[in-house]
Amino acid sequence: MADEPPPAAAAAAATAAASDVVGFAYQPEMLLHRGPRNHHPEKPERLTAVLGVLQAGGLLEQCVQLPARSATDEELLRVHTAEHLKHVAAATQAVADSPDDRSLQEPHGVDAIYYHASTERAARAAAGCVLQATERVLCGECRTAFALVRPPGHHAEADEAIGFCFYNSVARHSPNPDPDANLSLDPDPDPSPRPNRNRNRTLALTRWRWPRRTRSRAGACAAWPWSTGTCTTATARSTF
């Protein structure tokens, strides 16, 4: 029987293999969240359009599909208040009970944040994808992971859904990263020159509790011409 490689060599080989792995996180449940008006910028077609381009270009075949999961109460409560979780769930149920009531679907008016009978389910799926992508990079299984998600989350505050966002999945993973890991979380990775307007709530939620010794960071930019929050990348880096 051939000799097994020493643990150090096996670990090095695993690290080298992981350095070439790109994880992909996506859940069809996120398409269920839909507003009452077709012209609203935050709609399911944002994901299906991107997904179609990735599939047509053969890019998804080069990625590892990450297991699907939804964000748990425990995970969301690290960023949001219990009252916020109850409000999102209650608003979602209210629309399910009265699907034709526009005042429940659009509590803040036309073109603002909206609720659907599947909003809470879709929002948890989106947050779960971001968490899954981040965790796979942190544990070394992937060098980079890409989460194609909606509804977005980076505008959501601790106690308020805002900017089409319900659960701030980026802020959820920012407070307690591995202090020995270099991690970049980038909502809406895009090189466009449009001004950055997505950090407001994420940084507000994390600024007061970000560990001083960590070398991790969260960045954001607008995915022009798409409405914001379409995707999040988690990338392990040796240096910044």
C-alpha cells in the first residue's frame, strides 16, 4: 500500500485545490418575491437575466454550486432586532391573507419597498446564500464565492426594512470574521464610476462592533445599469 502523504503536505494540497474553486450560491425561492407593478426596478427578472448570461457563457459550469440554505433567526438577530423579524414576518403574512390590498403590498407608496406573500421566505433565502458563500471562503473550501441574490440586504437597518432591503446579510457576517482571515465582502461588484451609495446601513450596523485587529472589510458599489443589490462576492485575499 502506498504511503499516505504527511498531514502538512495533504493540507497544502487541499489549500492549493481550494485556491482554484469559485463557489456559486443561488436559490430559486428568491424569484417568488414580486411587487404588484411590473415596472418596479427590484423584480425577479434581475436574477433571471444575470443567470441567463452566466449559463450562456458557460461560467456556471466552472463554479461549484453551494448547498442552499436560509438564514436562521439566530443569525439574523446578530444584526436585527427581534421586533424587526416579527414585523417582516407579519407584513408578509398580511399580504398572504389579503393579496389584493395594495396598502399592505406597498405600505410606503409606489416604487418604494413592497411586500409579497413570499417576501420573508425569499429574504431569508437571499441572506442564506450570502452567508453560505462567505462561510465557504472563510473555511477555505473556496477561494472566491459569488452569491446571486434578491431581495437585496445592504440598506436594511437593525429595525427597519428600507431601500428594497429586508435583512442585512453583509452586516450579518461583518461583525465577527476570523481575525486571521483576509475577507472582502462586496455587494454589487462592478467597476462603474457611479457613486457608492450602498454602504450607509451596512457600515452603520458594523462600525461600532468591528474588531480592531481584523483585516477584513466590506465594500460596495452600484451594479449599473441594474438596480442595486443583485449580487455579493466573498473573496479570500492574502493582502489588500
